[in-house]
Amino acid sequence: MLELQYLRDRLFNIPMRNLSLVLFAGLLVGCTSVLQVGDKLERAVTPPDAVNFYTTQADGSFKSVINDSRIARKVEVTAMRKSKSNNGYNQFQFDLRSESYLAHTIKVSCEFLGADGAVVEKQDGWTNLPFQPGAMQTFTAMALDPKSVECRMKLMDK
């Protein structure tokens, strides 16, 4: 009987400080889980082939076509630059910034366009770009065909 009384006192007389720490830790874990579950639900309702396109323009600007708003909310394309490499090839650089509160990965691929807007060459496959919350990354693509004058970057959620 004495042991039962001892266990009851031990279990129910938890100091308030320890209890509040445990509850706070549970809250943090719960909030992260809610964000991850929300992201999975959102991914489930978006078509798997939804791709966002960003195309360089001759005047130095870029044009965007948003087919998946999830990617647009997670990653912002802040700048696109076109230059010549030391070998004389066109080089394209894209500055991307993560807008998400969670780490995530985006798939990136490029197509190179001729002066008439037709695809001259394509990058094989997709490159995975991992992002941490708030991080910036620069993605570089180089066109090997001299007829390539513009670049279309494709972004897809992993």
C-alpha cells in the first residue's frame, strides 16, 4: 500500500516548471507537423506535371508562366542574367530565393531558345536544388549551341 501511495505522489506531483517545458516542446513539434501535413495535402491536389516557366527576354527582363502556385509561394525568382562565357557560349544565371518556412527541394531544368523562339537545345533531366528557409541560390545554365539566344527555366516541385 505504501508503494502505491509513493507512485501516485510521484506521478501527480510533477513540478509546474517541468510540465510547462514538456507542453512547450509538444507545441513546437505539433506546429511543425501541421505545416508538413498541410504541404502534403496541397501537393496531393496539384497536378503532378505542373511546371512553372521563366524565360529570359532580349531587353534583359524575364517572363513567367505560373502553372503551380505552390512553387511560386515557395521560391521566388529574383533575377535572371545573360552573359558570354570565356569560350563564347551564352551563359544564363538565375537567382532564386526560398519563401518557405520549411526546407524543401525544387527540380530545375532548362531549354534554350533560338531567335525565333523555337527550342534549339534542351537540358537532359532535372537538377534537384535543395533550399533552406530564406536561403538564396544561383542556378547557372550554359547553352552549347551558338544559335541559342534565350533560356527558359522550368521549375517543378519534387
